[in-house]
Amino acid sequence: MRATGSLLAFSALALGICAAQPPKSRPATRAVPEVTIAPPSSPAVRAQVINPELEPALTTQEKLRLIRSRIKYVFVLFQENRSFDFYFGSYPGADGLYAGPEGPKSPAQVAGFTQQIVNTDGTIGTVTPFRIPATIVDAKGKTVPLYPADIASVNHSHVGIARKMDLNAQGVARNDEYGLTEEGETLVNGKPSKAPTLERKQFGELVMAHVDCDTAPFLWRYADRFTLFDHFMDTIIGPSTPNAIAMISGQGGETQWLLHPDQRASGGQGPGATVPMVSDAQPYWGSPLDLPNRTHEPPPAHPFGGVSKNLTFATLPLSFMGASIRKTTAADYDPKFDLPDVQQDIEKIAGHGVRAVNWAWYQQGYDHEINDPAGTASHAGYIAHHNATQYFGYIANNPVEAKHLHGLSDFFSDVRAKRLPASGVFYVRGGYGNIQGWKPQDPNPRLAGVFNGNDDHPGYSDTQISEALLAEEINAIAASPYWSQSAIIITYDESDGLYDHVRPRVRSYDPSGIPLEQGPRIPAILISPFAVAHGVSHVPSEHSSIIKFVDELFGLVPLADLPDEARARRIGMEKYHQANLGPADDKVAGVGDMTSAFDTLRLQGKRPPLSAAYAEIPQAEVDRFPHDNGNGCKVLHITPTDWRRPNPLPPDFNPRPDTTPGIPASGNWTP
């Protein structure tokens, strides 16, 4: 790491800094509309794109009224750990690695395009973005498959991602230390701290890799047919748990830190029992497997590691209680422990006069799944630290609220049996393994039990198994009566630490002065009968944008406007001179609300809604691996923006340095 980019420099970013300057990623002389229509690909897509430039101009409130009249169901299909550039860096029309909505880019226009890396002999080399091919020819002339659907997980810790972003003195990310951070290297006067092992160097290369529509054809099909967001950022600079929590709260616990400074995080390196959350500490409430016969007491010891604090700040599930909130919170097993930080929030919500909003959190392994023996829940696929609801006592420690938590199989059975209520918000997550029994392409029997996860987390999930789960979820909704009134949002928790070139708009810092919010870009797609077809939304967005959309759709008080959260925000401003410590569904500039993805003419009935069949992927295609026979780009009629460019694949590249060690190009690597 350069001396100017080290974590020591964060201490110079005194907590009085409120926000970084906005990134200068586009020439100021050319304005880009909120949503652009990328060049239509297949004839099926072209038929849906009808004079997008003739969209009528409506006020925000006029468009919201139309959306409220059309949308009753929000489905959040919540995946894991991919950067935007990893999947969509070569997507035509998006702000990508090689081109953007304004046209082709040069490497000089892409932050961190060329990065330093330390070779195994201690010399300094460089690495640039490259596409992981399906196969390579090794030194012996043998064609070797690389299986780009299965990659290792890289460093996505709070401190690690902050270092990768490498903020300058003005708080603007350079995005140029992804490779060095993965290697565990620092550069002092141009010299490395040590020579890395081959494995560490391969991790330094992997972090700069990406794939396209041949590896992830279903994701590209949804992006192509509906609306892709190309400036959707994760909330917390760091791992999965804080960003899972941010999906329902718009923060990682900053307001709890401000109200309880004795609970504050220390350097981002603690056991996880501190706030704001910057690690993958396990939930405080319930057992790790959420056994049906658990008591309301927290476990005395957690076999999966450190346990978080009981989180006590406001979330959407608190807002969802609506006018029934006093009655609902009265069922809490330990109100003195779970509710003191939301007392004024409860009164505000109760007096707002909005009825309770139906909601559910479906997560694989939470209860009995279809691949479990009859009457026995194995919890084999459950990942406790991905279940955001379990961190809050007023949800998990309340028998009324805990009824909103279910397993993944329950989602399919509830949709198929038409058991969902008349409206609501529904979160759906996968986990380890998959309940359908799908296997990764790699025939290595050892890896068949490693890369069979379905939530897309590198290191244990397979890209095509994960997008197959999305397809089954979307197909289920499309085949139901809910489709005609639905907004389906595919998004991710965080980037896994994979390279993304867009500079996050850092707006807050943790108690140690390390950048806290926002983090790198992640994929986000909105699917709806009323979506813009083949649209790319350039509106700045994040997890709080989904919360903001839900607030607006159901008439909820924004979390940022609730009195207990507002009280904490005032402390943040007065004590730390930071205006944005807390939820970002209001009071924070530059956070959109997802409504740009809706086609005004469809909402007005002047253009036909997109049909359910347009969203469906036939089951035979879902079950056939590799998807589209590995030729997704050809099937979709899409030309990625890096085609016909040299692909600078490092000669010693390995997508799985930890599980399949070696060097493919040297001929001694065994997949």
C-alpha cells in the first residue's frame, strides 16, 4: 500500500468530516438522463421498447400516485457478495469498465483500471480488469476448463474494503488497492513488504476479474428485459451482516452507537458485539438454527462465533406494525431490554394512522425445507448471520413478530397456494447448498459439495445455481395472481470485495475514523409489469432506496424521520460533526427511491404492461446446466462492451486459489 493510501491516513480524516466530495466519474459537460434505453437486443425486447423519449413529464407525487394504484407487492430477492462490475462491467448502456451511457471509455477514465500487484519473486507488476473465460489452453496444449461460475471469496472485511477503496485526502476513492489488499502487501517507497505466495498473488488477480452473459445469462436476461440500476451501492463498507441489517434499517447501527457510546465499535476489528455493525457477528436472539422449540432467552454460547449486541434501533419491521404497534410490541418477552430506544418511534408510528403492513422474511434452512426428512428440520442450509431480523429483540423476541420468519420452501408453497395477503413486502434468501439438488458444472466430486450454494456468495455458491434460484422465484411470482401488481427487486448485500470502478460517495465514518458509508456498487434489477423495458437507471441508489420506495408505497414515516433516530442524528452532528449517521431513506441527499424504473406510460395504461411470460424462464432451461449451453450472449443477442478487445488474463490466473491450487497455464493445475 502506498503511504498516502494506508489506513493510518484514516486517522487524519477526523470525525468532523461529514461527507466526501461527489465522485467525478463523468464529464461535467454532458448530462445523463435518469434512465436510458440501451440498444435493444433481441426482437422480443425491441417489441417492448416503444418511443421511450415520449414519456410524459410527471411530478414525483403524480408518479407515486400511479405506482400506488398499480403495485401492491414488493418482493426483494436478496443475494450475496458480488460487485456490479463483476457481473455487469461489460453490459451495453451501463456505466461499465469499457463504456458508459455516453460512449466508449479509455482506461484513464476508469478509477483503478490499472493496479499494482506484487509478483512471487518480489517484483512489481500490474493487473487490469479481465474476463474469466470458460476454458484456457495450458502450456501442454490441453484445453482446461476454468468454471467461471465458481470463484473463491475475497477479502470483504470492513477494514479490507476501506483499504481497497483507498480514499485520497479529499475523501474520494481511488479504487486502486484491490490487488495489493488481497495479497496482504504494502508498498513503501515502491518496495513490497514481502514476496507473496502464488495463492495470494492469484487472489490479487481474482479481485479484478469479471464475467458476462455467457456465465450469468439469466441475470443479463432480466437486466435486458427490465431495468438495471448501474449506480446502486451497498450501504456499509464491509461484510454481509451489516448490509443485511441495512436492507431493513438503512444503517448499520450508527444511531445505537450515538445513544449508547459504551457500545461503540473499536477500529472495526472487535468481536462483533459492538455498534455500528462492521463484522459478521452472529445474531443475539434465538439459537443459531432457530429451532422451533427455542426459548426467548439468547443462547449462552454461540457455536458460530461472537454474538452481536441486541440491536434496538428502528427498522422497517417496526414501521410495518403501523397503527397496531402498541398492541404488537406489548407481546415482547423483554420490553425493557428490547424497546427503550424506540419508545418515541412507537408513538410516532402509532399516531401516523397507517394500517399494519404485511411482511415476511423467507430464508433457506430457517425451518423445514422440501429436501428435509418428513417432520425434521435439518437447518443444513441456514446462515444465521444473513438473517437481519434475528438481530432485533423486538422482532425475534416477540412471538407475534417472529411469525413473519419462514424457510425458503415456505415462499414457494405460499405463492403457489395463494396464501399471501392482499399486499405486502417479502424478502427471500438462499444459503448453503440448495433445496433443488442442483450440482455445479465442475465434475470434481470434491467441489460438488463446495460450490452448490444458491445465494451467490463466492466460495460456496455457484453463479448458475444462484441465478436458477432467482428464476424459480420469479417464475413462481409470474405464474401467480401477484404478478400483475408486483415489483420484484433483485439485489445484493455487498460486493465481496471484488473490484468496482465507480467511486462511492463516502458520507460517514465509524468511531475510529474509518469510512463507513457508502460502499462499492452492487447489482440491482427491478422487474415489474410496469417497468421500463431494456432500461438502465443511473439514479444514485442503495439499500435505503428500497426502504424509501417501501415508505412511499405504503405511506410509512421514513425511518430517518422517526424521533428516536432523529435524536441520535442530532448527537452525531453535535458531537462528531457528521450529519448522516443513521438511516438514509430521508434527510440524505443523493439517495433515490427506485421509482425511475417504472414506465409512466405503462402506469397510465397507455402502453401495455409487460406480461408474465416476458419474465418467465422455462423450467427446462432453468434445470439445464450450463445455462444457454454457455452461449448466453449469443442467445440474448447481446455484444458485451469488451468483445473484440484483448482479454488480459494473467498467465497464472486461478479462479479458486484456495480450493484448486496451482497454475492452469503451466500444466500442473488440476481442476
